[in-house]
Amino acid sequence: MIDLHIHSKFSDGTDSIDDIIKIIKEKNIPAMALTDHDTTFGVAEMVEKADKENIKVIPAVEISSASNGHLIHILGYGIDIYNTQLQHMLNIICTYFNETFFEHYNWLFKNNILNFDVNKIIKFAAYKQSIALSDILKAMILDGEPYTLKDWPEFLNNKVMHFQGHFKENFPVHTSEAVEVITQAGGTAVFAHPARIGTADIKEMEILLPHGLGGVEVYYPYHDKDLVERYESFSNKHNLIRTGGTDWHGKELTTWNAEIGDYGVSGIEKISLLY
């Protein structure tokens, strides 16, 4: 399978670019896409290093957005990562993530849920465009705290998620804008894991059709047979590309039962449609 949904340490994954290439090479996967959240920081390195291993890389990104009270992710494939409008949007989103991170952390600190030095988290994430919530635990582990990455789901639920902010309500980018900017940057905009927003999935995808939605992530670890048929039918009806991927975040942070290459599309000729 050509895995079109992979995250690295540049967003909320754990793997370096070298780690991912090693896995791709070991599994004889001919092509892939690095789809980090709201950043293209790792794409150029991935393209350069994968080319030496004869691995095709689709320049890509996963953009966060909001619509009708839903947090929606849009995958952008075949993008010009240097496009000014695209990078401007990513900067807006990452600035918002950083601002809300500090709001989130300060609340946890004041309520005696966390007492870890925030400056250590900032230092840990200095190479990134925005701080992810999982960077709290990663920095704590690096500092010698008695956790492992496998503790993340429990740590998230029992500590981090106590804070109830207005993240979605105040999100600065509407989903239609994300689709339009991806298209303007020469890419194909794909609705990521639609089942994650429940029964609003079809309605939200229909809203995006006139804005240039180009595809649907049909093949995904949480999509059972009925969901796959649902999204295949929608894609066929509107002449959209069908994509798929593992949503890999590294061995420890990929909490669903899937590894790189378990989900995706078969046949390298199919990915030419994403350019």
C-alpha cells in the first residue's frame, strides 16, 4: 500500500524523517506522503532523502480548520510548499496553536494539574512551527519524569483534557478556506477521515464541493466496510479522488492497530491523480 497519511516529529508524531524512510524502504513501498499538521517543515528533507532511495514523495500537508462547530482536517497533496498564500495560512494556524497552548498550559498549572516547567517544553519544541499538546509529555520524558509515550492516552484524558476552552469556536480558518488555498497552491484538497465528525460527514463534504474539494480519504483505520462503501459512493457521485493512509504518528503514539503501509492506495499510477 502507498501510505498517504504519515506524521513526523515536525508535528505530533515521534519519528524523524530518517525513521520514516527506513520503514518505507524496509516495506518496499514505492511512494508516500508526509502529511504533518499545519506545517511543511519536513517535506523538503523528506523529498531529498527519499529520492536517494528511489522513493516517490508527494509534497503534502494536513491543514486544521473549522466548520459548523466541527474541527475538520483537510489533506493537501501535490502542493507547492513555497506558495506564499499557503505558508501565510499555516503561519496563522500555528500562531493560534501556540497561543492556545499557553492558555491551556497556564490553566493546568494554576489548577495544580501540571507543575512541569513550561520553558522546558518550549525548548523541546524549538525546532517546530507550533507546540503540540503531546510535546508536554515528550519534554517530561526527556527530563527524566517517570512516563513513557505509551502513557499518552491516559495522560491526555486524565490531565490535559481537563481544560475546556473555546478552541473550535475561535479557530481562525474555515474549512472552505483551507480547500481553496490548497487548490491555489497547485494541490488537491482531500477531506481527511470524515467519519471522525460523525453524521455531519456528507453534509460538510457537500459544502466544500463548490470550493474545490478534490478527494476523500476513504481508506482509513477507523473506516469499516459500511463507511468505506459510504465514502466510495460519495466520491464516485462527485468524481472525487479516493485516498487512504494509516495516520501514522510513530510506534508509540499510533494508538490504533495499524502500521505504515497497512492502509493507503495500491498502484503507483493512482497517485499521479494527486498532482
